[in-house]
Amino acid sequence: MRKRGRQLLKVLVADSANITHFVLERILGRDGHKVFYVKYPRDLISQIRELRPDLLFLEPEISGGKGRKIVEYLARQVDISVPIVLITRISDSAKYQMDTWPGVHRLIRKPLSSEKVIEAVNAIPLPDLKESEQRKEKLG
């Protein structure tokens, strides 16, 4: 896996299924990336502010479909800038226009595979990670 110039990523997984965290931790942890997990939307914003992740894997169906509200909320927060990869079971994502949600850089379908996850991580534009680093430095 490309590590963005040897940079190890801090990844937050927001999904109601524990298995998703396990799978992503196995895939990304092999290369030394740190993977954190949040199961409930009520805990997500505080976790993002505390951890300042480089990347967020978000299940749009979390807590009965609150994913869209979450990404819209995140887009309005000036102190939060994190690239988002949606991970979904929905086969017709065009129906929900998930690829146009603010902050969403990639959409991958479950079941997750190493290839899909690595491709999604590598597809995150480098400027977004640089902005994330600069934001972290400014915030302390």
C-alpha cells in the first residue's frame, strides 16, 4: 500500500457493524496505519475532533440512514476537514446520489476486500491529506 510518502494514516471507521472495523483494521493495520472505530453517530463528531483522523470510512446506513446528515454536518464545520469514503451495502447508490455528498471522495460496496480498500485509500487526493496535516498543526 502506498503510504503517502511514508506517512502513516489515522483512520476512523464509523459503522454499526463491528466486523467492518475488524476487516479495515486487518487490511490497513498491516502497513502500520492506526484504525479507530465508532459505532454510534452521537459519538462520531467528538471522536473526529479528538482524533483528527486523516480519513473517515463511513457507512451511510449508520443508525437508520443518518450518513447523509452526517456528511452534510461535517461539511459545515470549519474545524473539521476529513476525506470520506462511504462503505455501503446499497447496490443502487446512484438512487441516493451518494457520490455527490459533500466531502465524499470514494464509494465502495460491501463486502470489503483488500483491493477495494487499498484502491479507495490511494484514491484520496494528496492535497486533502496535506490540508489535514496543516489543520492538525493549527489546532495543536
